[in-house]
Amino acid sequence: MSTRYLVLYWFARSEDDGGAPRLGIAVPKKLGGSVVRNKMKRRLREAWSRALPAIPTQNDYVLVAREGLPDATDARGFEWLEERVREVLQKAQP
């Protein structure tokens, strides 16, 4: 599933895996240097943890940042990023 700024992949978990869904985050080098990429990863991880209660636990997820996300987040704020994460999660749910 994808939006303008994020791509979300999900993978079914086995029945033995319990607990919260796991998250992988990918921020490509073309989005900026290591400082920019690590800052984006921290922000995405925080937005994910705030959305965690609404996330189905039967899957694991990978969030991939797309070009323009760091600049848009800096311009619009963290709440905007949270909305983008929730948006891609809603698209992924049937």
C-alpha cells in the first residue's frame, strides 16, 4: 500500500508470534544524509507507537519513506506525519 510519502508492506505472522506487531523502517539515502535519515526514523517510530493501539497484531510491517517526506514533515510538523502514518495504515486494512 502506498501514499504520496509512505509505502507500507505487511507480512502475516505465524500463530506462535504473540505481542505487538513488529515494525521495520527504511529511509533511502537519496532522502538526505545520516542525520536526516535517523531523525526521520525516530519520528516514524514515534508516530507508529502512537498509532499502535489501532494496528492489527496478526501482521508485521515495513514502512518505507518516499522522497519529500523529511521536508514536508519539517514544514508541517509531527502531527501531520502522524496523520500520514494513520492514513497508510487505514488504506492497508480491509
